[in-house]
Amino acid sequence: MTYDVAAVRAAFPSLRSGTAHFDGPGGSQVPLPVADAVHATLVSPIANRGSVTAAERTADAVVLAARQAVADLVGGVPGGVVFGRSATALTYDLARTLSAGWGPGDEVVVTRLDHDANVRPWVQAAERAGATVRWVGFDPATGELTAADVAAQVGPATRLVAVTGASNLIGTRPPLAAIAEVVHAAGALLHVDGVHLTAHAPVDLTELGCDTFVCSPYKFLGPHCGVLVADPAFLGTLHPDKLLPSTDAVPERFEVGTLPYELLAGTTAAVDFLAGIAGPEGPRRTRLLAAMAALEEHEDALRVRLEEGLAELPGVTVWSRAAHRTPTLLLTFADRDAGDAYRALAERGVNAPAGSFYALEASRWLGLGDAGGLRVGLAPYTDADDVDRLLAGLRDFTGVERH
Ligand SMILES: Cc1ncc(COP(=O)(O)O)c(C=O)c1O
């Protein structure tokens, strides 16, 4: 299938402002059907989930539809889809629950590549339990994190390994299936932070082989909430803190309090929007796989255009180098602060923020301290004109004459 970026862009009211958005890794723009679904849910008769009144049934249907939508997106099953406030909050909850079974002598493995949301919850839980934390580095020269890097830190005492599906700072996509083999051979659990990955590539949890996975709809055109996905049978073995009167069913057992029905409806609409890129016919999972593959190809082509343009600019270092990665580039400048580039671009209606974006360990590991660099993230609505405007802005910023 061909990727019709003009048709995709037409669905985003916010793009009419004329701004070129390279800030998608922080949170994507939202297409109209997602906003409409949120609105429709808020203004329709709705109550807490139940089966007696139509309003209760509406809430129930919204939840079940959203579980099915996320399951279709990542290749999971609806009964293993847990909604929460954010990926960070869900990871903290999971870490608290799992670490109840950890103690001195146990080991937990985290990486230097990860967003802090997939580091600190595990480190803090391990410390509280008296377990040891082991760190997996990555090659700062190539940005690669390999299965061998993970294997070097995994052993019989390992209880859990937490690794990202893709770095939100430099885009690296570690080889998850190979890592899963290493982790499972040691009898440990693999938790994957799929927040950045899910926005850019087809995801198949069976292929990835992880035990638990989180992602965030607001990174893939949806509203601000988070999702945890796992095998329902595995979830059934876990006992999170919960209120006495709330159901002990899976996955509800993990969803403390009342769910944000309107955001769940928006999540379903975001998944439907992505699937719709591949057309209206056929099972949603099949359309999603085709659409995400086409999106990946579109974003990769634009990334190459961007990288070729950047190669002509003096004094620009591109830190995103892994062979397998998302279209997210981290840039620094020889004599200038990345924050100056951020502000100069913003004046031209080009949004590409500077920082380390909570990937604090990764930024420090690269030798960039806490400052990071300028992050340029491509998204489903990015087109060649956006890329050319960004390059023109950076040409001016770096002092290169425009022809
Ligand atoms: C890779 C990655 N993991 C985790 C998070 C945190 O997600 P949330 O805001 O849903 O907690 C982010 C947010 O930027 C991210 O990029």
C-alpha cells in the first residue's frame, strides 16, 4: 500500500496552524475522530460500568472496545489489557506488585538506554526489597544495545529485566526477541517499555516474547492515558493492592478507581484511525499491521531525507546511529547550545524541543550530561515540506547560506 500523508494530515485540525511538529516523541497531535470520540462519550448518557441501565452498558462497551482495540494494535488479548493514568504509573504499580516477592539475593536488571519510567520504578522497588540492581550499558558510539549486553548481566538470581522497545532519545530498537530468549533461559521476567516503539512500528507481543508491556495512547495519536498488556493468565498470578469492594477479576484487579471512559473511547478511535490508513476492509489487526508497516516506510524515507540534509551542515552531531531504530534523531551543535536551536526553530514555526526527555541515563551515558540535545521526531503526519523547513531553519542556525 502507498502512504497518503496528505490524507493523514487533513484529519489533524492542529496542523492548520502551520506549525511543523517534530515534538511527537513527547506526545503526538490528535486527529479529529479521536477528539470526536472523547466528546461523544462525555456528552452521551453514561454511568459506571454495569448491565442494568443503558448508561451503564455504554460504559461497559467503551471499556471492552478499548481493550480489544489495544489488543489488536499490539497483538495481545483483550483480557490482558490494563488501562491506567500513564505508562509511568502502571510501571510503578507493576514494580510494587512484583517486588513483593523479591528479597536479598535477587537481582533486577535495568538499562542505560531507557526512559526513567522504565528505570526508577524498578530500582526503587529493588532497593526497598533488598534486591540488587544490575545495569546494562549500550555502545555510545553506535547506540546499539545487544542481547549479549543483556546476557552479561543476567544470571540465576535475575528476577526481572526491564528494557525499552525503542529509545525515546536516540531511537535505538534493541533486539527484543533475542533478549527475551536470554531472559527466559534464566527463568526471569521481561518487561518492555513500548511507549516509543508502538508509535512507529507494527508490534506483535507474541513475536517479542515479553511478559509485560506498556504503551501510551497519547504517543500514537490518542488521548493521555497508559496501557499495560500481558497474558491474562500471568496477570491472574499477581495480587496488586486493591480496595476491598472492587472486583478481583483480571484485568480489572489492576485498574484502581474508575476508568476514564472518554479517554478509552479516544484510544479506540486512535487505533481505528491508524488501521484506517490501510483502508476500511478486513480485520483490524491485519489493517494495523499493513498501516504500521507503511508508516514505518514513510517515516524511514523522511528520516533519510533529513539525515542527508543534516550531513551537509557543519558542526552538527547526530547521536541516533543504531542500525534498527525509530525516526527520532538527537542532535548537538559544535559551538551552540541545543536550547538555542530549539528557540530559533520555534520562531519559525518548527517545533523540535531540546533536553534529555527523562532518558537521563542515556543522555549521561552518551556524555551529554543532563542537557541531552535537540530531539527531532517524525510522526505519521510529518511530510517532506516539514523536513525541508526544519533543514532550512537549521541551515540558518548553523550559519550556512541558503541557495
Ligand atoms: C520511552 C518512554 N517510556 C515511558 C514514557 C512515559 O510515558 P507516560 O507519560 O505514559 O508515563 C515516555 C514518555 O515520554 C517514553 O517516551
